[in-house]
Amino acid sequence: QVQVMEFGGDVVQPGGSLRLSCVTSGFTFGDYNMHWVRQSPGKGLQWVSFLRWDGREESYADSLKGRVTVSRDNSQNTLYLHMYNLRPEDTAVYFCARDGGDKTYSFDSWGQGTLVTVSS
Amino acid sequence: QSALTQPASVSGSPRQSITISCTGTSRDVGAYRLVSWYQQHPRKAPKLIISEDRKRPSGVSNRFSGSKSGNTAYLTVSGLQAEDEADYYCCSYAGSDTWVFGTGTKLTVL
């Protein structure tokens, strides 16, 4: 079955950097577009980033542009989120989600998330 | 990329029906047939329950249905059950490979 698991969450000081990983199994990773979505404590969901199946198109939420970069390694079935110049408001659980495909533009499989805490 | 507007909370008794609204703009909800809905229980990952405005993924109960009128999408849950108590989020494609979520609605089953 489809499995998505995020790793790399940590406590980071303001201005610091972090790389999150999303390891997948149970489907042909290289055939699917992927996303990152985050959820601040007690708050709602916020779409963060999109990466096309071949890694050649990417997009970001305006609030994170210039401070995050998404990448993937299709040979390792893994998606990454590189985060820079972190701010306290970036504190959140970061979810990796598979795009539903077939032009559904939805998120059909999610990991359990990894917690990033930005604090001095 | 302003969040779509949802009511903060809705409630209903078992076996009743409730509807959650999701209001966006002509640049997102009203522009595409690409609103999806997600159910999230406490401390769990979100689960897709509706895609493309009204399509139910395999395995999702037919008590969940989606619709849309203009810039507002709706999720209806019929025959409420205790297990439906959760947070619900809408999400719309907003063009140029961007997406926007709703503010979220807490459903309480009385």
C-alpha cells in the first residue's frame, strides 16, 4: 500500500536552516507530482510547495518564496524540502502529500508529518 | 493567496445532515472545477474525501458529497455519525501550480 513518511523535523534557532525528507513506498514515485503542506500548532492547513514528477517545475506559497527549495530523488523515492532563514512563524508540522494525479489537483496520500520548531 | 473562508464550527445530531461552506474568489474556487475536501481527526494526517468539486475517492462513504455554486463550494455530510466529528478543510487549485486551503471547520456531533 501507499506509504509516505516524513523525517528531519527539529528545534532550530531563528535564522537557521533545515532539510526535511519524505520517503515513499508502495507506488511508482517518479510518476507522481508531490507537495508539502504545513500546519501550525492549533491552526489550519497551508499549502507550501509543489514539485512536478520530473523535478522540472516547482512552485511555492508566497509567504515562503526565497526561503524554501523543493527537490526530489526519483531513484530513492524521496522528496525533500530545504528550509532557510527560518522564522518563529514557520513552526509547524510539515506534511508530505502525493498529488492525486489524472489532473485531480488534490492530495490523495499523506504522511503523518514532522514537527519543525523555530525558537531560541 | 488568501485562505478560503469556512465557518469555524458546525454541529449536528446523529442521523442529521450538515453542510459546510467554503468561499473563495473567481481566481480560485470559481475558476476551476478543482475544489477538494479533507477530513482531519485530532493528531492525524488529513484524509481526502472529495476531489474535483464532487468526486468521491474509492472507499469514502457516500454520506459525504460535494457541490459548488459560483465562488462557494459546499461539503454535505448526511446521516451524521460520531466518527464524523473532526476538522474539515476545503482546498482549491488557484492557477500557476498553486493551491489554497480553507480556514477549516470543526464538526461536532452532538
